[in-house]
Amino acid sequence: MADLWSYKGKRCVVVGCFSGIGEATARELVRLGGEVHGFDIRPSPVELASFQSCDLRDRAQIDAALAAVPGPIDALFYCAGLPQTFPAIEVIQVNFLSVRYLIEQALPKMPEGSAIAVIASTAGNGYMQRLDTIRELIATPDYDAGLAWAEPRLAELGDPYTFAKEAVIVWGLLQSQELIKRGVRINLLSPGPTESGMTKDFEAVSSAKMIDVFTRPINRRSSSAEQSYPLIFLNTPGASYVNGLNLVADAGFTAGAMMGVFDPMVLLKEAMEA
Ligand SMILES: NC(=O)c1ccc[n+]([C@@H]2O[C@H](COP(=O)([O-])OP(=O)(O)OC[C@H]3O[C@@H](n4cnc5c(N)ncnc54)[C@H](O)[C@@H]3O)[C@@H](O)[C@H]2O)c1
């Protein structure tokens, strides 16, 4: 049997390979023998098979980056993201609309047995409470229609980061139902607080103490590498029966909140008052 965990000879695309979890993912995939092609707006410090400069807010740049990578693509990792310190519409673009667009455009190059892993977030945990609104966005037929749906609703959608993460989770779970029919798996990873290029942005929006509420019960933040390992697992043949999973890598925070071991709202209030 082929090595279930090796990436030897596998063509991988890592979207968002400049810093954080995407950089760690690209680095580990190279170490595992993968042929790794990276896309980012800034050059990657990792030695890659190829690097495509790509601003994910621009569809022509996504098209050009994908055209530069020969098929077949065995594993696609969408790790790019923008925090809520950026304009709301750009957050919705990079964290949802461009995910959908890039994956749709990449699929013709993805054969049976290939797999896709997308980084979402525990910030999107509440997706079931907003399903109807999210379904409206998902029902838009293309990028322009998605933009036209979102632009007039930015105020009512609230935090664009939370909304885009909820949307990408729902979209990914729905895609898993269709893609598996052609032998392609798609899963999501929802990290808890992680040290990365985004840390300073998150700390500008809410205090470090408030972010650390979400590190219960381990009481430390994740490193980017610690998130790359489960992400990489999702696209191995060892995960051949794993499809439509939102893998929550938060060291047990969601479990503790769901089981009533602690109340995040109470902890947040305490952190705000501290
Ligand atoms: N850091 C956390 O606490 C945390 C927690 C949960 C989820 N996430 C998610 O993890 C993913 C990776 O983020 P990270 O934490 O490693 O942060 P990061 O800022 O280090 O990485 C984000 C990457 O996306 C790239 N990027 C941003 N805008 C782009 C654009 N327009 N075009 C091309 N590339 C662009 C950046 O250059 C960078 O390489 C994101 O989806 C983020 O939302 C992060």
C-alpha cells in the first residue's frame, strides 16, 4: 500500500504561504516531499516548486496563478485570510468569495482522489444560527453576484470576519456533498487563537486578555505549525473517509463551552473588566 502520510511526488497548492499557518503548511509539505506551489500577495520565505504573486481580491490574478500550475493538483490548501482590521468587503472577499472562486477554478485540474482543505475559524462556530442568511449568499451564482449581495448588507452582517468564516464553513460542508461524487474530498480546519501574522490585528480589535479566553482549557495559544499538522492530515490518503468535516483545532475550547464547563460570555465579561 502506498504511504498514507507521505506527500512524496504530490502536487500541492498552498494559498497564503507568506506567513502564519500557510507558511508552516508549505514548509511541512516540502519536508514531506511534496511539490509545493504557493500563492500569496507577498513572497514566501519557503523554498517552493513555484511561487505565484497573487492578490486574492483580483480574479484575474487568481486565474493567472492557477494557469501557471500544471495539472493534476493532488492537494489544495486555502490558508489565506484577512482580519477585521481590513475593509469589510475585502474580508468577505478573501475569506469567502475568493475561496469559492479559486476552488471552482481549480477543480478541473483536480482528479479523483485529490482533496481540498480550507482554513475557517472557531469565530465561525455560530454558523447554524445564521444559516438562512448564509444560504442567501451561497445561492449567488458567481463572484459579482456575491459582491452585489454583500455590499449593501455590510452593516447588518456585523463583524465581517465572523460572517465570512460562518459562510465558508457552510459552503464547504455543502460542497462536500457534491465533490465526493467525483472522488474529491473537501474539509475545513477551524483553529483557536494562533500566533501568526494576524495576531497584532486581532489584538488591535479586542484585547489580548479577551483573545486568551478562547484558549481555555489549555491556557496557551496555538503555534502556526500546530495548526498545519491537522490541516495537512486532511489532504492525505489516510483521511480518505473524512469529508465534510469542520475540524475544530482549539485544544478543547468548543467542547468545554458546549458541555457547559465554562461560560464564554462570563469569561469575556471578566476579561473586559480586568
Ligand atoms: N491566527 C489566528 O488566531 C487564527 C484563528 C483562527 C483562524 N485563523 C485563520 O487562519 C488562516 C491563516 O491566517 P494566519 O493566522 O496564519 O494569519 P497570517 O496573516 O499569518 O496569514 C494570512 C496569509 O494570507 C495572505 N493574504 C492576505 N491577504 C491576501 C490577499 N489579498 N492575497 C493573497 N494573499 C493574502 C497573507 O499574506 C498571509 O500569508 C486565515 O484564514 C485566518 O482567518 C487564524
